Amino acid sequence: MTGSRPLTEVEIQQILQAFTGKYEIRNRTLFLLGLNTGARISELLALNIGDVWRYQRPVEIIYLQKRHTKGKLVGRQITIKSGAQQALLELIQWKRQNQEALAKDAPLFVSRQGGRLKRKQAHNILKDAFEACELSGQVTTHSLRKTFANHVLRASGGNIKVLQELLGHQHLSTTEAYLSFDLEELRAAVPDFGRLDLKNMFRPTLKKLFISKPALKQKKG
């Protein structure tokens, strides 16, 4: 979404603690998988158990099939590391405890009604978490993808071709237009005029008040 901003590390930690209730693990996994893969919310919701869970453990590489990607032109592979793998492990354990289907073609994210979680439902889940943390600015489901993009750009030393591949953009110009500055960098760059340095402001005046009389006479002579 145009205008949505990436999340800071502090905000990520706050959001992780904002998920509560019966579906806490499902919702937290959705959030973490979005952060760690940069996948669009529609791509995440299209995932099945077999896409993330094989041989009784989380996969190391997720393949997003082209029929679920934007434009349906090409699929892409994304490596997932320990944070996302741990979240998937906890989700599978939770699904098993709640007797949800674990067949390869069963949806990874299931709604309260038992079907595949819909985009609007996922949007509301994340929106509630963002509001619980009282985040400011334009924060949306797309903020997860933008957070991923900012991290990739820093970790790759600014290699925009790597970012283009991971985001699944067909054109480099799309990737360039997509980038957002990190909120912490923007905050540090904004000036803070108006804070008066009272100590230094009155130092010349105080110095004049405490000049000794002999010094004044000597100055006149």
C-alpha cells in the first residue's frame, strides 16, 4: 500500500506481545512470517501445510507458487531462518492440539469458521495489534513487507537487485519506487528547534553580574 511505513525494532517487539486469546499463536505466526519473508498478505494466506512443513519439521525455503503471486507470472523462493521456523513449529503444535487438519493441502492459516483465513480477516487481526500498541503514522498489513525490504537492503549493502528478486518485482523501477526510509532514520534526521538551553543562554548575563568592582574600575582606567 502506497504510503504505509516500515516498523521499527521496538514496535515489532511491542506487536509480538499484543497478540492474545485463543488464536494468539496463529496471529503471531502470520505476523512473523510476513516480516521474515516479505510475502504479500495474499501470498501468505494461500500457503498450505505442505508449503512450510515437511518431514515433521519446518522447511528452510518457502516456495511461493506463481498462481498465488501478483500478476501470476513467476513464483519465487525465500529462505526462512530460525525465528520464522520456530513460529511455524509452534503453529503446527497448536493446530495439532486444536485438531485442525494437517494434510499437505490443508490451509496454513484457518479462520474461526474452519475455512482459509480471508484477507479482510487478516487485515483486522493485524490492525487490532497495531492499535493495541498505539502506533502512529500509516501502519498497515503492507508495513510487514516494507519492514522486510528495509532489512534486506541494509543487509545486502544496498543491493537493489537482491531486493527485487526477494520481493518478486518484475521491474527494478517498481522496487525503487517501493522503498521507504526507516522510521528511526527519519526521526533522527528531523530537527528539534525550540528547546531552550537555559544554562548557556544566561551564562553571559550571569558573568556580567558577578564581575568584581575592582575589575570594573580597572576596565575603566
